[in-house]
Amino acid sequence: MPFSDRLDLLEWIQKRTTETIRGLEHFFCEERLRELEFFRLEERRFREDLIVAFQYLKVAHKKNGDKLFSRASCNSTRSN
């Protein structure tokens, strides 16, 4: 099963599960997730990707901080 199909299936399961919670039946899916302080799976995956990228940059900066990014040398400033 392709990853996108699995993600759709998990989203569907999350939606169906939140519908069974008493008191939230009349809310739309996004409102139920917000009320339960849940994220959509897509948003959670994006957040995890950002955390991994930050951790990578943090470690890379400790090893070769001065070589990780190059600084542009420009003697003039923009005139607006």
C-alpha cells in the first residue's frame, strides 16, 4: 500500500475515532481535533520534519559551525 494511501487511511481512522467521543458529535472534524488538542497527521508529520531539521542543524553547527553557512560579502547596502 503506497504511503499516501496509508496516510489517508490513518486520517479516516482518526476522524471516525473522534466522532465517537461523547459531546463532540456535533463538531466538524477540524473542530474536534482542535478541541482535543490533536493535530492532523499531515501537520504532525510536518512538525516532526521541522524538529529533525533543527536537530540536524544544531549538531552540524557544533561540528563545523563556521563552515556550515557562507556569509555573503557585500560592501554596499540596498538603497530604497
